[in-house]
Amino acid sequence: MMKRGELEAKKPREILGLSVCFLGILLSASFLSYHPHDPTVFNASSGNAGVHNVLGLFGAHVAYLFMHSFGIASFLVPFCLIWSGFRIIVPRRTASHISGKTGLAVALLAFFVLLLLPPLIHPTVNIHAASVPISGVLGALMVNFLERFFSRLGAIILISGLSVITFFALVPATFEECLKACGNSCRFLGCRIKKLFSGFSDSFRTVIKKVRLTKKQSGNRSDKHSPQVVPLNEENPDDLLILTDDDVHNGNAKNGDEEIRAKGEAIFSSAPPIIPRSSEKKSSSSFKSSPPRQNIKFSGSTAFSYPPVDLLNEYPQTGGRDDDSVLKEKASVLKQKLADFGIQGEVVAVHPGPVITMFEYVPAPGIKISRIVNLQNDLTMALKALSVRIVAPIPGKAAVGIEIPNKKRQLVAIRDIIDSEAFKNARAPLTIALGKNIVGETVITNLAKMPHLLIAGATGTGKSVCLNAILTSLLYRNGPDTLRLMLIDPKRIELSFYEDIPHLIHPVVKDAKKANQALKWAVSEMERRYELMAEVNARNIESYNQAIRKKEDSSGYEQMPYIVIVIDELADLMMVASREVEESVTRLAQMARAAGMHLILATQRPSVDVITGLIKANIPSRISFQVSSKVDSRTILDAPGAETLLGAGDMLFLPPGTAKLQRIHGAFVSEEEVKKVVDFWKAQAEAVGWSQEYVCIEEPRSTSGFDEDEIDEKYEEAVRLVLQTRQASISMLQRRLRVGYNRAARMIEMMEQQGIVGPSDGIKPREVLLPPPENSENG
């Protein structure tokens, strides 16, 4: 208990402090309720005017005196009174760095600043429809004096500078110490706010997890794959989020988004419309030995059994995602390197995959993403990577994706794709296997929806393997009664494996000149199919086949199989007959989809004279492997990015109807596996007695070798002249018959076709094969 002497000494001080505080409160109430039209002895007001001030007539007089004289600077008086009264009641227990005199000087400085600066910025203020000087009459007079000598801008600079200098002269601290104190205060305030929101976030996350757990326990078994992403360290939720392979294959990616949103961040989720593979994870020893599996059952004729998956090799899963410590180190280096170039931000999530890892980077506000894109080469060098690809921004997210290759890449085998639930459950007969995306999900697509595909890239980057994977997946789903293939291989070696399979509609076309005739046959076949569909009022091949099955009298009609035309090297065909090939390809690309005919074009020369504008306009689905420059990438995809790929099956896929590129790691199929599948189908064709019937792609000609309309009127005279003179030269016909060069050359060619003269033999004259006429006419 306090002693009597101390109590007697403290009580007057407290009474004084309370009095000063209440005086400040009275002045504050008076100033806040100030009304310019309140009646006072200082102004003339109407007699019936009421008093608006909360303190009545006394408050009106005090408010008018202070506000009319000093304006808003008057509010500093009650503030100082309240603060002084509080300090009198509760004195400091420790010595203060600022004395009472210094505090009074600082208060006076603030008073003069409030008195002089506001009128220079905004002289008057409206209070209850009355214009009042913002700093009172005294402030207006002093400002008018300063503006007369320094102008308004000069007065503002002068008052601001003198105020800052005076303040640092009064305060016992250096300018650097004051700046540090301000920074510490801001950091302290930021930490308090962050801690407040972090506590709220933790509580909210706990509630969400309890709700999810309750739903999971009470839900049915179909909800067992509900996605979830868990932080690496539950005690510190600010740790970097890393999605594992189990999370991807089990579909555990969506709840990661929800948790990131709860933190105010964003996490990457695979945007492409891809069917995820089964949640069953294979063991690491599954490649050693496995029991025989049942054949995959697909739609088609029951006369054929389809190839078993055991024909394909199963490879050990080596390589793949890096360790968490390596991923964290890369994330730290990535953040530091960007900070070195003045780009602040955070790596909020990491998405490891079989070949690359995507780091999701959220830049600070005000950072242009073009600055990040321009640092691609610098990041490649800093991370010691083969190449770095930047997706800026990630579609649908306020973040930038930075794709960095793994130290050891994982092989994506064709068996993993064909044996996946996504491929087995697909109903489309033209479902093709492409590979896996950047997070390890199976990527399949329907060729009938594309409806054509263009594949391009540099030599040795995986185009031929991609073609073999596509053809293998088609052979796993279709028999020769539902799918026919026309393979055009000017290189003569890439597609030779598929020779003699029952699916071929014609032997593999290896001659570039015959390829043009094959494409013309495809155009005529397309027109024939349209005529047949028109007879039964069918819009496409599916409705036509369905109508034929339901038709009672289907004599003269037959089921139409799909036709897939594969051209392995488009550049060779364009060199031989560019105009004819472009015309045929364009017509097929424009109209062949409904007739069940689809094109797959591949080239290793992505130039504008090969991939022309007409071809690109009619083939929206494209795949680009690694190329040498951005120009080639834009030629194929209309966008850069293919020049940063890794090769060996790494591709960018442009789906139809969208401009969004998908990065896919192509499925690998060896020549041995292709040969096994081909041999299986050859044996099947012999077992079921399949009769192979090839179409004729040769152009029909007349018995003479030329149409009758093409025979020249002087042709008979030219024949008699050649037989009589025993000379078969173009110049001789020009002189004797008085015709032009082209006309004479055409007649010589017709004689060669009919066997009258022999072929040209260099500089030697042509040999006349028929004997001269018995009755020679010299005239």
C-alpha cells in the first residue's frame, strides 16, 4: 500500500493531469462541432439562428476564436493537452531521450507547419456550405506574404525544407538513426499484420481439414481420390509445396490449389484437358516378371483378337523427379538470381515430373512479366541447365511457370500409356497415345476430333518415334475392317516395318511421284464417300455406318472403315510437285473429316515453302519437336518455345480450337516392339483368312495412251513423215509441218508412247521402230 506522503505528493499531479485531459476533450468537442453560422460576439448572425455547437454558446465562441484564427492547426492544441495530461498522470518509468522543452519545440514546429502548408495546397474548405480558410486568418496572411516573394511552389519547398531541418536539429538523433527507426516501425507493423493473418489462416485451414475429413469418412468410395496437397512441414505452413508423383497419379492436385488460396497464393494445376491415369502405382520391381494379361478389348470386328500388352517392353523406372532438397535448392537459386536482376517475388510451389520440373513463381506487384521472359538465358546459366522454358503467365493464374530439366530424365514407355486406364476406357476408335505431360499424367487424344495432325521438328528429335507410337496405338485399337492405312514414305526406310500388314489400303508408297497419284486417289475416294453418304442422308461416317446397319436392304452398300494417310516427309513431296501436293492436301484437310479420312503429315524442314499458309490454315492441330530457332517455332506453332525443348521426344502440342500449348514427353516405342505388333497382325490376317485387296492409284488412260481430245490434227501426217524420212526429231517436225516446239515435242512423245519411235538416248537421234510404208509418198 502506498505511503501517506507519496499519496499526498501524487494526488495533486493526477488531479492536474485529469484537468488538462478534460480541457483537451472539451476543446476537441468544440472544434469538431464548429459551425460558421453559430451566433457569437465576433460575427453578425440573424437573431433567430440556433447554436449548433455541442457545448452551446461557450463552445461556439471558443471554436470560432480558434478556427477563425488558426484553422486546422487548432486541433493540435487539444491533442497536446490530452497527451500532456496523460503523461502527467502516468509518468515515464525510464529516462526519455526527448526532454519536455524539445517536445514543446517539436509541437510548435508542427503547429506552424499545419498553419502554413495546407493553404499553399488548398486555401479554403467548405464547412456547412460556407467557405472557411483552411488555416484561418493568420495562416492566410502569412501565406500571402510568402507567395509574394517565393511563389506557391517556392513557398512549399522552403517551408518543407526548413521544417525537416528544424526537426532533426531539435531531435537528439541522426538522420540515419531516424530512417532506421522508421524502417523498424514499418517492419514491426508488417510482422504484426502477418502474424494476425497467419493465425487466421491456420485456424481456417484447421476447420477446412476437419470438414474434409468428415466428408471423406461419410462419403462413398468414389470420393477416395479427392485431391489433396500437404505442405512439406506441417509446423511451418510457409514451406514450399512440392507435388509428388503419388499426388499426381492419385489426382491429389486440386486441394493443393485450395490450400494455396487459403494462404493467399496460387498453385499450378495442369490446365490441359487430359485424362489422368489410374491411381494404382506400380511397384519398382514390376518390370522383372508379371503374369500374363488379358487382351485389351476394343470396339471393332469380333473376327480379330487384338495385340496383348505383353508384346511391348516394360522398362525400369530410373531417373525422374529430383529429391526435395535439390528442388528447394533450385528454388532458392531461382529466387536469388531473379532478385539480382531487380525482380522480387516468391516460388510458391514446385511441380516435379518425369523429365522436367515446373517452378511456380509469383512476382511482386508492379513487375512486368516481360522482364522475366527476357532473363531466360541468364537463368539457364545460373541453374546450369540444358535449357529453361518460361510460361508467362500460367493460363488462369497470377504466376509465371519456369520449367527446368531434371538431372536424370525418366523414360516414358508406350506400354505405360497403352496399359493405362485412360487409354483402355477411351471409346474413340482413333484414340492415339502421345505420352505424359510435365507432371506425369497420361496424355491421349482423339485423331477424329483434330481432325488432322502436323508433326515437325529438327532431325533426330523424335518425329519418327512419335509416328510409330501413333501407329502402334491405332493398331492396338482397330482391326483392318475398321481402319485402313495409306503410308507414304519418300525416305523409304521409316515406314517399311508396316509392309504387308492387313490394314494397308495400298503398299507403302516410296516413290515421290507416285505419292502425288496416291493423294489424288484419296481425293477421289473422299468424293465417292460423300456421294454414298448423300444417298442415305448421312452427315458423317459414323451416321453412315449406323444407317447401313439399320438398313433392311443394304445390298450395294458396305461399312466404311476409317482411312488414315501418313506422310513421313512432306518436304520431299513438295520438291517434286508442290502445287499438286498442296492442292490435294488442302482439299483433304478441308473436307475429309466427315468422310472418315485423316491426315498425319511429318517433316524435318519447317520452312514456309513446305508448311505453307494453306496447309497451316487447314491443319490446326500441330506437334513441334525441338527446332533450331524461334523462326522455325513460329512457322510450326505460330509461337516461340520449341527452340527451348530438350529433344529426344520432348514436344509442344497445339490442340485444335485453342492457342494454348501443352508440353508433352513423347512415348518411346522401339523398332523391336513395332515389329512384334506388325507380326501379330500379319499372323491374325492369315488366321482369319483376310483377303488383302489393294486399290489402284494409277490414273486411267485410253488404249492409245492419250485421250482422243489430246491427239493433234497433224499427228498422222507427222507419223508418215517420220516413217518416210527415218528421222524422229522435234526440229524436223517444226520445219516440215510449220508448228511450234511444244506441239512438235508432244507429237514425238505420243509416238514414243505408241511404240513408233524409241526413247531419247542423249545426243543420239531417236530410233524409228516401225518399218517405212510400202507406198512412199514423196510429196
